[in-house]
Amino acid sequence: MSKIKVGDTVQWTKWTRWDTRPYDLKEMPKRVGKVLAFVPAGKDIRNVWTENNIIIKRDKSGPNVSKNERAVVLVMGGAKGTLEYHYAPSVGRLEIVSPDGLEE
């Protein structure tokens, strides 16, 4: 796996520890988005938002501090693709779809 950078388009499996649905791993839903910043392990994500001028328009869920390095990923959603959702998955869960946002 190559090194993920800010601007890369990445994907990861949409799964939580509370998800009890019996998915086959190949069929599990994926999220795809663009990396905006990285959150070092043990750092508060709110500080990273401020440092990188990331404006969160919607409430976020999940912990502010994690023991894992995470990436702040922008995922566009909604029926027209105009809603912005920000996620912070662990870097180890991410796969590059296209480097620097270039379509493959």
C-alpha cells in the first residue's frame, strides 16, 4: 500500500463494532472521499479542524481523541451530492482509489 497524502481519494469499509448485520466482506458498503488532513494519535480532532481551516457544517459522531492516527475525509452525499460529511477513519483502514484526487 502506498503512502496516503492530503488530496488523495480513498475508500474504506463502512463498518462499526455495533453493526450486527451478516455481511460478506466483499459486499460490505464502502465510503469514498477526499483526504483533507491527518490527526496524529492522541491529538484532539477539533484542533486539526481549526489548524486546517476545515469548517464542519454538521454534527460529528465519534471520539475527539483516538489512540490511532486518523485522516479527516470529506464525503459528498445527499440526493444531489451537495451535502458534506466529514469522517475520521483510522489510516490503516483506508485504501487509495486515486492519488491526488485524479480519476483513474
